[in-house]
Amino acid sequence: MTKLFVGFNFTPEGLLSRKVTGFRKRFDPKYNQYGFPHMAMLAPFEIHDNDVLDLTETLKEELDSFFYDNKTMPRLDFAGIGVYEHNKKKLLYLNPNFDIDLGYCSEVVLEICKSFIPKTIRYKENARQFLPLGIFYNMKDMFEVMEHAKVEFENNSPLPIESISLYEKKFGIWVEKEVLVSFEENETHFLQMNHATL
């Protein structure tokens, strides 16, 4: 069996991307397992090894046709921070605000991936997807960081998505298996970024 997930890959250069990476380096003990700037589109899932190639091709075809008319970098907005509690862990996260296209794209990807999961495996979907900032094991630490995070992430620019990839877990570490679709830099966004660094 192979463990996989599909995720949005963000451009690492933007201010918000750098802030998220800085936060995760300090407060996410799993940072070294997946240090790349990304957000999962669905909970990790397992499929038979010999189905991975079929899944990859199906996702590539679907995403290529979904973004056929527009390969300009989509952008994902975020609205505030939240806390998710699971098994005595508190996960601090940024809350994504999907537009209609990205929301529908995520639904399509989820349905395709679920169709490859063997019937014998019980797959638990995430109630929602979010961008993790840190993991905490006691409330005191989390509240201290949360106050800082509220200020730091109060006004966020959208994160440009440079690609969507399939990731595979190997020896406890998530590695990019395949880029499913990649996007072109928006010229006005590129000019704004350059202007901001002058």
C-alpha cells in the first residue's frame, strides 16, 4: 500500500509564505517531514501500489482539463486563524477562503482519490482543510503563540499557487511524487513583487 495526498504548492517568495514558514520552523515539530510551502487538499489516503500510476494519470488529465482555459497562477485567500484539537494536540492554523473554482477543484480531486481507495479501507475525510502554523501540547503555550499569531497574520495577502502535486510518504517523510499541473506567473503579480523589493 502507498500513502498519498494531493496539495497546493505555494510560491515561497511572498511575505505570507515566508511568515508561515518561519512560524512552522518554530512551532511545528513535523516541519522537517514536510518543509515545503503547501496546503493539503484532502486528508492522506492509502491505495494499492499498482494503482498509483492510474491515479496519477487520472488526476493529471482532470486538472489539465479543469485549468485548460486559464493557466495563470490561482491565488488562495485566508481569513483569520483557528485551533483544531485532536488526540491531546492543539493545531494552530490559517483558515483558507476558497473561491468557487478552487473549492470545486478540491471536490473533484477528493472524489477521484476516494474512487481509488480499496473498499476494505475506511477513509476518514477531513471536515475542512487548513494551513497549519504550529502544534502544541498544552493550552498555555498555544495561547501565548496565538496572541502573537493574531497580530502577525491579521492582514494577509493571498498566496499564489504555483502548482498542484501528488505527494507520497516514504520512510516517514512526505516527498513530491508528481507535479499534476503547474501555473504561469501572472505578469502584474510579478511586477508588484519586484516593485515591493525595490
